[in-house]
Amino acid sequence: MLMREKCFLEKSLHALGIQYLPSAANYYLLKMPHAAAIINALAAKGIILRSCANFRGLTKSHVRIAVRSRRENTRFLKELSSCRL
């Protein structure tokens, strides 16, 4: 399941024009302008993204997401596409 969902997320993020780093783990590092606003908007809808602004070498534009179930990934992508600034 994990590999299928990773492929689904990668294709979907690419289609949305969101930069991400390939990952062997069940997390992705995304780079998005206005990441803080997106984190807050999604948090208000119960979707948690991890800000990576305090990680050495990263910026306030970096966030980490977890690979979840298809239902959760689809909801995340739908909400992300509706709140992008």
C-alpha cells in the first residue's frame, strides 16, 4: 500500500506544480510559497502539516507531509488545491 500511495502522491503533487524531494521514507518534504498560510488553513480543516522552517538548511517554505491512506491523501490534495495562495 505504501508504494502505491507514494506514487499517487508524487503524481498528484507534480500535477499541482508543487516541488517535493523524492523520499524512501513515508514522508515528503515539500517546498511551497506561503507555506505558513497553507499550514494554518489545512490545520483549521484537521489536516496537519509539519513546518520545517526551524530545520537547518530549510526555509519557511518547506513543509513535511506523511504518506497516509488513499482516502486521507485524496482529502489532503483536495484541500491543498483549494487553499493554495
